[in-house]
Amino acid sequence: MGDESSTLSEAGTAECGSGKGSGPQRILLVTGVLGAGKTTAMRALEDLGWEAIDNFPIRLLDRLLETGPGTARLDDGAPLAIGFDTRTRGFDPQTTIARVKSLLERSDLSITTLFLDCSGAELERRYNETRRRHPMSEDKPALNGIVAERELLEPLRRWADVVISTSDYTTNDLQQAIRAHFSQTTPPHSTITINSFGFSRGTPPLADLVFDMRFLANPYWVEELRPQTGLDAPVGDYIRRDPAFEEAFARIRDLLLLLLPRFEAQGKAYVNIAFGCTGGKHRSVFMAEQIASALREAGFSPTLLHRNLASRAADLLERSGKRGSQ
């Protein structure tokens, strides 16, 4: 959808039940003006666990849902999202409305219609930017096709339960709007993973946030601490005595407590946080443990991994480095 944007306007409120179980089969009809973001919406619904069928010949809707008792259900009652637009053969808004009205009489179905709208000026900009021809403009400017399509779709727009105008939304904004209206459950926390690692073996490839702990005093250079790790109390006590530790820990903790809820609000499923030091045995391990503990106290449930804790190569790298820079 590029920089597809959206202002939210509702003609109704979508039900947000569980989607599975003994209740009616949830059906969401997704339509709207071409270029308003139907493909983005369908993908977002699929991510939310909906069975998604895009570009469906809406004249076949009755046949799709023709059933005996219970056979309308897909995947044991998984909600079904059906996308269609003016390109569908035989498309007619009034006929579609009449067809859906007849289906609404069935007690085994719960049908909601979502209409995606967008201002003419924004649609024209998108068509010019992508150099795509509007299907209804023929050999005329895109604006002609946009106006003709809007006039054709007006009855369906007025009748829809939910209307989302994407004029001012980014793609991510539209995805969030879809989640807000049609998520089947309360959005879960992001899956948080905290890694400790040694820079000697490279940065974890999937890390979203990387913190370099090499500014802290290095326990490796203390003979009795060298064979120990950041999991051992004497190593932790040594690192805590570094004047920079307490402030650094507090700032990193507070930054994560600020960012993690915002990542969740953006729908980020996985957040990988990495703490590195030279060998991945002392400073990074201790800081990762402390941050994981602080996040648990704040209500998060991070998974903690120590990538290089048992690595013999880490010892060799520590030994070969210059003490002042390690």
C-alpha cells in the first residue's frame, strides 16, 4: 500500500468474539474502493487467525455458505474473511446487499461488512505514483475511474457496518485499525528474548536492540574471577562496583520499559534484546540476567539465552585483547 494512510470512521461496531467454538460462524466481507488497502487488510486479518479468501466472486457467496447443520464452519469455526471489489465479474452493490441480508437471517452466521474508503485526491496520487491504470478509467485519467467507482459503490458504503477511510493512514496504521476492530482475543505480549553474546563471535543476526557492555570493568583481568561467569555472585559484585554500572542499568531498564509496550502496540510479535561484551561470559551475562529480572518484576516474561557462556574461544579472545580496550 506504500504510504497508504487512514482516518477512522465507523458506520458500526464489529463484534470481537472468540471466533471459534459453538457460536455462529463469523464472516467478514471486506470491500471498498480500489487502492484503499484491501490487500493490506486481508493480510492483517490472516495474521489474526482469520481464514482469508481474496478476490472472491461475491455472486457465489450463497454457494460457499450453502450447508447442512454445522458445515458452514471452516477449521472448526475459524472466522472467515472474504475480499471482493468492483473487478469481480457481475459485481452489483444492490444485489450484494440483498444477498447478505438474506444470509443475515441464518442463526448460524454472524456477518459483518467492512468498507475501505479513501479520498479521491489520495487515490489519484497513489495511482500516479505506482503508474497503475484505474480499471474503470479506460483511456481517461485515473480520476475519472475513481469518481465512477465511488458512485457505483456508494450504496454499499452506506450499508457497511464498519467504514475505515485510509486517506491519512500508513500501512502500519491500517494494520493496527484492523487489529483493533477484528482481533479475536486480547493482543498478547510480544515474545521477548534476551541474549548475552561475545562480540568475538559476531552480533546475533536477529537482534532488534544491541547494548555493548564493554565500557564496564572487565572481570576477566581479575585472576580469581576469570574462570567464573556473570552467573556467579563474585563476578556480579565486581561489575556492580563499577561507577558506571548503576546508572547504565537504570537507563537501559527504563528505555526497555518505555519501548516494549510500544512495540506491542505496533503489533511486533518478537523483540530480541542482546547484551554483548568481548567473550560473552562476564559483563554481558550479568547485565542480561539483571535486565531479565527487572522486566519480570514489571510484568513481562522474557526468555533468557547465553550464547557464548560455554565457549572456550571466548577465553582466547579475552587473552589476546588489549586490557585497556576490553
